[in-house]
Amino acid sequence: MKVKVNILNQGVELPQEVLDACGGDELVARIFYNRGYKNPETIKQMLNPEFYEPTKPNEFSDMPKAVDRIFRAIDNGEKICVYGDYDVDGVTSTVTLVECLSFFTQKVVYHVPDRFTEGYGMNEKVVRKLFRDGVSLIITCDCGISNIKEITLAKELGMDVVLTDHHTVPDELPPADAILNPKLLEEGHRARNISGCGMVYFLCLALLEKKSLLGRAEKFLDMLALSLIADVVSLNGENRYLLQKALPALFNTERIGLRQLIEIAEINGKLENEEDVAFQIAPRINAAGRMETARLPVELFLCRDFEKARIMAEKIDSLNMERKRVQQTIVDEAVEMVETRKKNKTILVLYKEYWHHGIIGIAAGRICELYRKPSILFSLKEDGVTAVGSARSIEEINIYELIKECSGKLLKFGGHSQAAGLSIKKDDIEDFISRIELEAENRYFIKDMINVNADMELKIENIDEEFYSRIQSAGPYGEGFHAPCFCIRNVTVLSDRMTEKKHHIMVIEDQNGNRIPAVKWFGEDESFEGRNFDITFKVSRNNYNKDAGIQLTLEYMFETFGESRKLFEGEILDERKTSIENLLKKYPNAQIFYEGLQAACPIENTVDRFSVKSCGELIFLSTPSNTDIFKETIALANPKKVIINFGVLPNYTFKGFVLNLLGLIKHIINKRNGRAYIDELSMKLCVEENIVKAGLKYLGSSGMLNYTLSDDEQKVYLSEGKGVADKSTFMAKKNLADALAEKNAYQQFILKMEIDRFKEYLKKFD
């Protein structure tokens, strides 16, 4: 697929009033102008929430009826059920409303649907059970607007229903006693696209205001922020105001369960913005509903017991690892189906009976990303009769309207323009597929071209901490207000370290000799090293450790032709026989590279591959674990002098390596609940990740350790073993010993190399 880069409003001079609204900051002004914001008053409000006039609860027409019915139930001692949903928006909505109602009554229960037995929305069997259990008022959260039959049943049984939802309103409304849905507001209303939890938040504001307890609404802001980020709502108008208000409460939450989940996600880097939440927290919460039950995160967020919360948070994290594994299997099979049968279709509709229907939604999203086409994935329910489907779409195609046009044989469907859920009888799937493929073909034409919009061209010298802070000041970013994308022409990839999952960890240099680290997630099989590219990217932060620095997250790379630049052109000095004490005296201003156990290093202020900065002199106190790390470190430091010392060496003997690994494991079990990242262990032991895994396998097979690798094999969970060896111990020991022998041979090769030959060796870095 071809890619065309379009620099937005290139050559257009920004209006002075837009610049003034942004405090004279041209970068911030450009970000707003490129997203269509040209009214200075609107921009001021978006940058400064204190200038924004927030929506009031009574702007939702049925709010008085909802508040009156709820307080009547409270005053009469009625039993109330909060009926939620199984995604992040449903979970946060449920938690928020349960907590709010608990200020007034103890007669509150909640129900979140089982994705596998009930499906999305309300369920008739559940409604009947709630009636038998004595519930007289149901309040829905993030669902209900399409549940005409179920709400009709509730009314027939004598129950009342207050409906809160934010999904697309159908032609016929259900007979609820009050309906709160932002889609019922007039077109263009600033709150029309709030999340389900956002709608619940307004209901809670109205309830609390009625009793002069408005200050308690602060308690719900962390849940509100989670929902706004996870539900991918447009970040303008009310959503932007609410997220600006709620995001600090999320990062500083005192909610025990959420704090536990954040700590698990932060084990290898601090969460600091909405993108981190979207990629680290939201998937974990969703995984519970996809793999088991959404009751788990609801209970976690309502929990006030530290130990119970920790156990639940770890369970959720484990479910997320399993979710990733299952997801990748589905994506791989779906790709094969597209490539062999569906590649020329306008919409990709795929079906396999055994696909996990808790995962098909995110798998559909991945297929949609890969092919830039709307995608629907179906799987068969346990009844063997009903198939459930999840749809994801590109911006140009409204998938809800397309499904609605072909809904004749559907049992149920709902959603919005970019995502939808549906169900159908197994025997009707082929007819549905034929019809929607034809309808999509007649309605839409998808070009074999991706247009990439970039906000501006940059030079690497422009990109620093201040630049990153200015970008962040224009946020929050998300749907409808995307994070800025930039372009640089003709850069050389000086080094490219590929991980097992084909992530490319690079150092790039521009035509002026400026360098910066960059990462390309899920890149190509072959190295980019030594090649020239035009690149589009987002400016991000590598939060691996306390020395987190700025890096580029590359989106597209377009190969160009020109002279490649060299990684290193300075001096190489041999100081392998110099004591560390004399070395420090001789090179007092040098940066000192060391990777290994901190206890073995006599110097405190060292740098590693993640924290190394540009410098004049770079001392290698330890041997880099391999040539790629050597390249990466020199590329980032760009020194005039490389000083080879290798005065502190890692232990590659079998006994020494195993003892060091056991020491690390003991610390991780005692101090970090057994959680670690493989690359972290790799760096401390100065070996490749595959040797760490070989070490874990040996310790596991010999009974000294229990461990579980995440599906991407980047995270490990460690616990003490039971001391019982298995049959694979001998082979595991041999494999580890062979790998360490190779490491020792590499180390000896580096240690004994003459300096002139060393220069020849380093020329391979060019």
C-alpha cells in the first residue's frame, strides 16, 4: 500500500489571534489550527479549563425524573440494581454509580453481564432473576438504549428502569421511566459525545447536588478519566474539559485497587499521560471481561482491603497476558484468511467457530489497522446456534449504519460509527456476509493509498524536553484531537537493535549530524541499519527508568537514497590495563558505561544503554553484551573518544551466572512481588534475553524456581520452587552452559583484541 505524506497547512501563516490564544507559542497554535480550531475563544477554553462553561446536569431533559425516582426508591427502602457492562466504560460506570448510591442507601446491588452467556446489554433471564430477588428499580450503565424487549419485560414485572447510556439512539426508544443519553441532546451540543461513565457522572452530580454533597463527586474522577480514555470518545467540548479535570485524579488516585493495578503496570516505567493509560491500564481491565468476568475489576475498584486488592490486580494482569496470547492466534489466522480469500473485498468479514468471542473485538481492530478496511469477526457461542460478531472501522466508513442497512437477519446489534457488536444465527452468517460485502462495495471505494497527515517538518535539533513539554501542554490527546505527528526528511539509521517481536530500537541521525533514539514497533524482518529514510513520527518519552529521555515513535518510514552517515569517526583509546582509580583521574569528565550488577561496580554515576547521553569521552567499564548494544551506545553518545577499559566484567561461568541470577530472583520475589522484565534481567546480567530465558528454564526444571513468561515473553512472574527436578533438567543445563560458553568466548575475544584490530572491528559500525 502506498503512503503519501501531507504537511498540514504548509506555508499557511497562522492568524495572530490564534497565536495570541496560545500564548504566542507557534507549535501549540499549529497543533490547534491543524485540527480545525481557529476560534481564539474556543482555543483558550481548551487550553484553560477555567474559561470553559461546563454542562449542567439539568441540560439532560430526563434528569429531574431520574433523580426523583432514585430518591423515592432510597426513601422507601427499595432494592436498587445497577446494571452495567463488561468493558472499561461499563466497569467504571458501575463502580461510580454503586459508590454514589452507597452514600444514601445500603440496598444497592450490581450486575455486569457475562460476555459469553449473556452478551452485550440487558438480558431477559437476568431481568427475571432481579425481579425474584426483590429489585424494584434498575439503573443501567453504558447500556440499555437498544433493550426494548428487556425493559418492556421489566415494566411488565412491575420494576422501574432509569436508563443511562451513550450509544447511538435507535428509531424506537425503550419504555424506561427516565432516559439519560447524550445522543438525545441537540446536534452540536458540547456534551453530545461523552462516555457512558460521563453520563453516570452527571447523574451522580445531580444526586449529590440534591443533598448538598457535591464535593463528594471528586471521588469519582479517577473512574471518569479511565472511561474517557478507554472508550475513545472525541476529546473536544465536554470530554476535553472533563478529562483535564479528571486526569490528575487518576494518576494520584487513592483507590486501593486502581493503585495496585497502576503499580503493576509501572514496574518498568512510569505512567504519565493518557496514552500510557490507554495502552497499560485499559487493556488489563478489559481483559477480565474478555477472558473471565468483569465483576473482577468492579470488585477490585470497590475493594478497601490492600491484600485482597493486590491478589485481584495480579489476577487481572495474568488474564491480560493470556488475552494477548489468544489475540495473536486469532489475528494470525484472520490474516491468513484475508490473504487467501478476502484481500480484494471492501469490508473484511471473517468467521471461525472456535475463535474466543471475548477477543474478536480487539482482533477485528488489529485487522482493520493492518488492511485499512472495516472488519467484522464472528465466532460461535456455546449454544452451537448463535454467532456473535465484533466490528471495527476506519474513519471514512460508518460501520453502524452499514450493519443497520444489512440487519434483516441479525438477532441484535448496537454500537457507533467506528465500532459495533452484533449477533446472528449460525445458518444466516453466509447470507449476511454476502449482503454486507455487496453493500460496502456499492457504497464505498477504498483507495490503495494511505494519506498521512503531519503537523510540520522538524529537525532533530528542535526536539528536546522543552519541545515535548510544549506538545503535552496542548493535550490531552485522543479521538478527535490526535497527538501531533511530525516529519523529518533524509535521516540515516545508525544502529538498529531488533527484538524477538521485531520491535526496532534505533538511533537516527539527520543531515546536520544531530542524533536521537527512535523506536518502530512491529517493524519489518530485516534491519534498517545503514539506510536512509524520510520518517513520520510522534515525540514520546522512554519511561524505562529514572533517566527517561525523549525518543521518536516512528509511524512510517519511506526509504530514500543518498550518502549514509557514519556512526563513529573519533579516537579509540586502549586503557584496559589502567586501574579504575587512575582512569577517573585521567578522564574526569568522561561518561562511564556500565551494565551489570550494581553491587559489583565500584562507581556510582554510571550510564547504561537507556541513560547514555551525548558526550566528548565515553569509557566502557563493562563489555557490552553484544555488538548491537555496542553500536547503540556509541551512536547515542556520539563521542570524540571511546575509551576501552573493561575493568568490571560480568561473570559468565555457569556457577557464577546462576548465583547472580538467583540473587536477582530472590530480590524480585521479596521486594517486587515476583514481577520483572526480561530486558531488565538481561541488562543486569549483561547477556542477551535468550540466555536469561535459558537460565530461568534451567532453574525451573531443577525445582529451584517457578516462573511464568508473558505471552510476548517480555515479562516474567517469579516464585519459589518446590525443589523437585524434572526430566528436562539435563538438557536445560546443557543449553545454558553452551550459551554461556559462547558469551565467555565473545568476552575473551574483546578483552584480548589488539587496539589496531579493535579499530577495524569498530569500522563494522559504519
